[in-house]
Amino acid sequence: MIKTKHGKIYYIFYKFLKFIVSCIFKILFRVEVLNSHNIPKEGRIVLCSNHISYIDPVIIGVYFPRYIYFMGKKELFGNKFLASVITFFNSFPVNRVALDRKAINTAIKVLKDDQVLGLFPEGTRSVDGIVREGRKGIGLISILGESPILPIAIIGANKIIQKPHKRIFFPKIKINIGGIISTSDIIRKYQKKEAINIIVEKTMSSINKLHEKIN
């Protein structure tokens, strides 16, 4: 089971690495974070972002002031070195082709410990930058974890490597952080299945609006 409590040494090293990487990204990609005041300083959150690049978790994690426990596809954990790195940075695997009870239980533990759970509700990357439909898992997890949702939109990262070009580009990257979506009233008012659909719809609608404002 993933650790949700870290010691002082980990905290210092984690902050140091974030600072170094954030400086590099700022120079290379001129990263701009909008509406950071919407980020709660404490308490459980399901962070939901559109997904356009493999480095989305890195970019978001570097500029987010709290630890984020990202749920990542299990294929990333097949390489021992990569698995050790992303596990160090609080990621855990999920099987995307079947109901993964272990991943769900881990996600709920993260939320019950009042941490930030990072999810990409589309389930896969959208290399053209268009925001796709969300999967129902975010609704289920937010209900089981009794957690509000923080929508985020990111643009630019999908343009770093573009086909058919075989070189790296340096586009400007923007991150737009939305307001908290409260799920408590939805959970109380509706049956589970309907509540899940409403939560997913509200989340994706918010991500789309945030995306439109910076695109």
C-alpha cells in the first residue's frame, strides 16, 4: 500500500527536485499557472485534468504546492527503474481494462488520509489536445472517498514532440486551475449510479471551460 505520510528528509529532497525541475520547465516551456488561489491548502481532493502528454503528471506535480498521488497505467510499472522513480513520486498502478479493486482501495486510502489524488478522467492521452469524455471511475472514487473535485486544464504539452517531426519543440505550457466541485450534495440527493454520472458530467464540463479559456 502506498505511503501517505512522509518524513522530513523526503520532504526536503522532494521540494529540492521540484524546484530544480520547475526552473528548467520555466525556461524551456515558459510555464504559466493560472488561478492557483483555487488550490485548497489542506483536505482531501480528487484532482482531475485533461491528458495530452506523458509528462502531464510531472508538469502538474511540479507546480502544485501539495503532494499528488497519481494513478498511472500499470504498463508504466513494468520497467523496474521507472517504477521505482514514479513510486517515489507517489504514483501507483491501475489496470485500465478491468475493474482494479486494489487501485480503487489505494485511491480511497489517499483520500481518507486527506491527501490529493491525481486522475486523468479521459483514461488515455488526447494527442490532438481535444478534451474527450470522462470515465465513470472518477465519480465512483469521489463518492467512495467522500471527496470534492478540483478540475484542471493543461495546454501545450502535446506539442513538445509532434509527428512527423523527429525533434523536440518548446511550446508555451499553461495550466488553468478551476474552482472546487462539491460532491456532497450530489451524493446526498441522488442514487449512486446517477450521482456518478452527474459528477463526471460536471467535472468534464469544468475542464472544458477551463481549457477553452486558455486554448
